[in-house]
Amino acid sequence: MPFEAKSDSASPPRQDARGEARVDVRQVSDAVERESAVIASVRQAVKKVIVGQDVLVDRLLLGMLCNNHVLIEGVPGLAKTLSVTTLAAAVQATFRRIQFTPDLLPADLIGTLVYNPKTGEFTTKKGPIFANIILADEINRAPAKVQSALLEAMQERQVTIGDESHRLDEPFIVLATQNPIEQEGTYPLPEAQVDRFMLKLRVTYPDRHDELEILRKMSVTRPRWDVRPVIGPQDILRLQSLVSLIYIDEKIEEYIVSVVEATRTPQAYGLDIAELIRYGASPRASIYLCLAAKGHAFLQGRGFVTPQDVKSIGPDVLRHRIVVSYEAEAEGKTSEDIVAAVFDAVEVP
């Protein structure tokens, strides 16, 4: 069942500065501490297979806790797909892997109407998108028409086939992998679709120690690992309800809005980078930055958000929401450089 704070009949519920009743921070912190063992068991199950990549594993868990989608970018061979499939194996939920290819059609993804000549009627054949966890493998190897088929599912959590809309099961999480756009046979994802991913992760090469451990673990003809499910869909929904209750102070909310606003009007924050930004982050960035900060606080075992949560998760939330200008490309500046400058300039509460 979703977490519910117990109220004390001897004292009225605490209120914030706006006069709205809120959950007691102590109760939420106690609940987070109790539920941390659940997340620890999932992390331990994934670590049986995945060596290193601690940030990647935690960000995948964060996406699951926040009921949102994650885009993972990196060159081939960095265990992007293996990380997602291992996480899915630790969750007793429906899982579908969809291999994105240039000849993939929207109907291959969401389903289609099939005509029955005997009855003269059309019946709905649902596609692989109807699952709790979707691995969209090498998502940027499919053309734009297939990418557009994901927009409704990722935002509205429903799919329209013919003239009928079908709700997707909860939880519904898209974990997508992609190769850098410089790789052969890739297509840039539409901005509208990229913006629907709460996080975009950049996976880099492991260090020498981790790579040596990977070599010893994986250099066999038939690698074997035993990953058993440790949580189910109801556990995930319960944890998601708890994440929503994590306390965030008004000053931190204002800090989040200031950070996002600084990507649109940097001059108002003393930043001389306006010519480097073509488009700043949308209000969806503010929503996701707040939600991701709550998820990050949960993973740290706290029932409240600190400014450091925002700064820690900020680059993963913002790096794909800022479109740089031609001037920035000419100067070798990336969206990550702009995000770093913004966090340096905006005053921390």
C-alpha cells in the first residue's frame, strides 16, 4: 500500500509557509529509513553482474523511484544494455526489450488493428510497449516516425490504436540506450522526445581496477549470473508514493526555478553566455529537477531535500534540455559547460 503519514490527534498537522498541511518530516524520514533496505537489496542484486558504474545504477534506480524515463548514452561495450536487463531481472514485473532498427515501424512498437475476415471486425493487437519496464535499445537507430510513436506513451502513459486509447500499466518506465550521434547509422532524437526523458546519462569508460575485475568476471565462454527478483510492481508503487512525500523547502523550490530560469535569461544572473544558448530548459525541467532531487534524497536515506541533492542530480536533468547555438559549437562549448556555469552563478540557499 502507498505510504500514509500517521497523524497525532493531540497536535494539529504541520503546515508550511503557504498554510498547506504537509507530512511530518520525521515520519517520512523514518519511512525512508525502513524502505532503504528494499533499494539496497535491488542494488545488491544488480551489483552481482555490473562492475563499477555506481552512478549509472543509482540513476536507473532513481528513474524507477520517480516513475520516469532515463536515456543512457555511451559508446558500444560499456554495459548500458546489460545494466538495464539486470535491473529488470531484479524486478518481478513485465519487461520488454525493443531493438530499434532503421526498418522499425510504429505498429511494431505500439500495436495495430488486425482485420478478421470471418467476423468482418477489427481487433486490437497490442505491441511490446505494453509492459512495466521497456528497454529501448539503441533508440537513435530508428527514424523519426518511430520516435514520434513514443511521445504519447512516455507523456500520457497511454497508446492510441485506431480510434481507441489504451492505458499503459503502472509503473511504466522507458530505459533507453543510444550511441553518440557521431556513430554510423544514428539519427538525432527529436527535441520533444528527448525532453520527455527525466535523465540523460553519459556513460564513460571504467577505471583500470574495474576493468580488470570485468575481465576476470566476463572472460569466459558462457558468463553466468543468478539475478532473482527482489521487488514487484506494488513495491515500486509504494516507494514512488513515498518519494512524492519527501519534504522540499520553499527556498530550495525557488533555487530550482532560478537554476532553470538562468538557462533562459542568463544575463539576469550575471552570466555572459546568452549567445551560447539557442533554447533554454522548459518548465518540465523544473518539475523533473524537483522530483529527481526528492529521489536522490531517498537514495541518500533522507526524508528531505538539500541544495546538494539539486546540484548532484542537476547535470543529468538539464544536459539534454539546453540547445546550444552555433556560436557555442564554434567555441567548443557544450550544454554541460553551460549547466556548470549556471550552477556556479545561481546563489545556493
